[in-house]
Amino acid sequence: MSAVYPDDYPKTREEALRALASVRDEDIDYSDIPPIGDNVIVTPIGRKFIEMGRRNLERMSREAEAL
């Protein structure tokens, strides 16, 4: 491993997944995330993916028709 990573850094995907699974919710530090104010409107991500998927399907259909 490079000098950037600590010695106990997971070296395989399986090790990384085991390490992630062992973290409890109460051990996660959220203190560096700013609070969301009342004036913030949060758009559901699902709508964005649905719209993106619809546009992609339309484009693929147009390209398939052009062939």
C-alpha cells in the first residue's frame, strides 16, 4: 500500500465490507455536516432518476430507429 493509507487499511473488497459492516450508527461522527435550515427544499432523488431514465430511454429509442 502507499504511504497515504494506514497499515490497517483494508486490502481487499471483502475486508472493506467486513469493516463497514462492523461500524455502528452511534459510532458515526456527523459533527462536520452543516444543519439543514427550514428554507431548504429537498427534492426526492427518485424523481431525478426517473426523469433521467425516461430521457435515456427516449434517446436510445431514437438511436435504434435511426439504425
